[in-house]
Amino acid sequence: MEHYYKNDHLHRFAEIAEGNGELARDFFAYYGKVFADGALTVREKALIALAVAHTVQCPYCIDAYTTESLKQGADLEQMTEALHVAVAIRGGASLVHGMQMLEHVKKSSM
Amino acid sequence: MSDASPLPFAELASTEAGPKPTATLRARRLPLAEPSAQLAALAALPLGHLAHGADFDRAVAGSGRDLAPAPLEIFQINVGKLCNMTCRHCHVDAGPDRSDQMMDRETADACLAALDRSGARTVDVTGGAPELNPHFRHLVDQCVRRGVHVMDRCNLTVLLLPRNRDLPEWLAARDVEVVCSLPHWRRRNTDLQRGDGTFERSIEALRRLNAAGYASGDGRRRVTLVTNPVGAFLAGNQAAMEREWRQGLEREHGVRFDRLIALNNMPIARYLEWLESSGNLQAYMELLIGAFNPATVDGLMCRNTVSVGWDGTLYDCDFNQMLDLPVRRPDGSPMTVREFEREAFAARRIVTARHCFGCTAGCGSSCGGQQAR
């Protein structure tokens, strides 16, 4: 591969059906339902997706859900707070593993 | 002739009279101030590779719909471009220096006479800030006496001008629907688009409207909020946003409204300038054209609206008005409100160009909000 993460891959995402049309169709139908207005609003779902996008560090998803969050009426302050939720969980997930370290230290040390 | 004197320019130009995030294209003497330059900028974009060659009429025809005139319902009157604000997305290029194009009393009276012949049941008074036209109250009063529903397209901050202190009660007494621009229910995006301090003043104006009986839930004295995207993207889900705005505004500011409508931004005037200068124009037009939704065509405002300009010229919509694309008679001359005739107007050909994709993108966008899901 000459380049990874090509900009137009997001717009051409539907071409993924070439290898298996049925799975692609099912996936996109499911995806559409997941993001429909429901018990959570489309804005809340877009903010969750934005946070997850940063966690999985997907550049396509970050672009897509930045636009979608704005479109659905979130502003920069709300989006930044959503991002920090992802950051806090990521950091907290590392830090809470420190308990394992701590117990090991106590068990192994005098 | 005049029933009130217009505000002196200096008073409106102050930030005290209204936030000013920019100046008009006209004041800055930019080429885009001319409608012909705006149309040329859109026509010159390389979009021919897109569906229907980016030709609006072909897109409509290809969808099997017909952009034919429908029975006239809305009589829209643009009383001029004068405004106490200079919002960055304004499709009118309105501002405090635009006292050059104000509807006079004679034209306002010609509108009333044409309204009587039109069969329209709703009058939509717009601008600029229509409340700054010295004949605004005369026009509204005469429409109300005729028993039609009247909408005042209000920027909210204009209600705080000392001369308009009594306006909320005045409008409430006449059951005029106040259709207010408020891009967001939180401060940041409202002030980004409309200027620092807009949000606070808008909330104060909404409080005054509520105090005058607006949005009391009895179906009268309706206050409608209008949101435009603050950037190069389409309007979101209108119903979901309305729920969140209602909760947010009530909880954080104790203000109420009746409904929210979400409009796309038209790629003309100052929004066009912003698209160009921010490098978003090509992608935004691709977005609008790619999101063409045939289900929006039947509900387009150009089908059931007459839009009257400050000098009495007739248009299919306020956007065509700003682009200087009038309704024409068979001989090519522009129609005017003075000789308005229902049958001749109903036989018009609706004028289209690339900007029209703004009204058919996504859920659609018309003066009444989204047309389709």
C-alpha cells in the first residue's frame, strides 16, 4: 500500500459490499437502526460515537461524528466533554490496573 | 406619508443596538455584494460530474416530481434590508448601513391590496429586521384586520431597542406569530454566528415575549424558533433538537417556545462569502447536491408563496429575491405587486439555479422548516 487511511474511503464505504453483499447490507441496515432517534436522541448517540471514535482512534469516525455532532446540535464544549469522558475511561482503565500492581508489590515485598 | 421616522444610522451601527460580528458585503465593497457575482460563483464550480450534472431542473425532473406552482398560501413581504445586526451567515446581506432599500408606505399599501386579491391566508413579514421599517406596525395592523395569520421574522435582539419596548405586548395583542432566529440553545454557537452578546440578549427578548403571553401553550401567540447550522453542514433532526432545546431553555433560562424549525443555509450572500473564505464552498455544494431528496419537492415554499421585494417586485422566494431573480411575465418583464393578478401569478415558471439545492438537501428546508424525514 502506497498510503494508509485514504480520505475518500469514507465516501466509498459502501463498496465494501463487493466481497459479501448480504453481510454489508445487514451491517448497514443495523447501523442505521442503531443511530435512529430512539430512547436516546440522535445527538446523544452522535456524542457517544464521537467519544468511542477517539477511543478506537478511527480517523474516518472522528471526521464523521464531528460533523454529525455539530449537525445534530452539539457544540464544541459538549463535544469536548464527551471526548474527555473517553479520555477519563482510558486513563482510568490503566490506573485501575495499578491495583494489580499494588497487590503484587505488597505480596512480594517485605 | 411616514407614520414613524427610521432610526438614524449611527444609532443602529453601535454594538449596543445589536451585535456586529462582521460588516455587510456592500459596506466592504466586495464583488460578492452583487447578486450576479454570487450566481456566477456558484455556476463556475466544477460540479458537472455529480448527479444530474448539478442541474436543479434536471434533478427535479429525474425524480419524477414537478416544480409547478401550487395554490397560493403565503404572502411574504420583505420590507427591507436594514438590520441592527450583521450575522455572518445572512442571506440578505442585511445590516445597519442598508437603509437604501426600504419598503415605502405606497408599496406596503399595494401589498395589502394585492393580498386581498391573492387568496393567501398567511402573511410572512421579513427583512432585514422588519420591525425597523417605519411602516411595520401599519402593515401588520392592516393584515391582522383582514383576518390572516401574520408572522414576524424577528432577530430577537431588535426587541430590546428602546423604541421597541412595547412591541412584545403589541404583537401579542394582535396574535402575531413571532418567528425568531436562534441558531443554538447554548451561548457558544449562537454568538459565533450572530456576534458576541447575541445569546444573552436573545434570552432576554424571549423572556419579554413569554411575559407578554407568548408560548403559554394555548395555541395562540406562538413563538417559533429557527435554527441554521453554524458551519458547513446540513440541519440536524428537527424533532430531536426541539425536545433538547425545550428542556435546555426551560431548565437553564426558564424560557418557553412553541416549536423549533431547522433550516439549511443557502449558499448565497454572506454565507457564500464564508464558504469561499473558509475553503468549504466546493464540499458544501457537493454535500447539498449529494443529499438531494425528491420527497422535499412537493413541500417547497416556492410553490405556494409569493415573495414581495422592498420595491414591490415579485419573486418565488426570499432567496431568489436576494439573487435578483424575479418572477417574469411572458414578455420577460418582472412582475410587481401593483398589478398582481392571481391567475397570471399562478401561471409563472418558478425560477431555479444551483442555490435551490439548499432547499432539497436532506430533510429539506423551507421557510416552514423540514419537509421530509
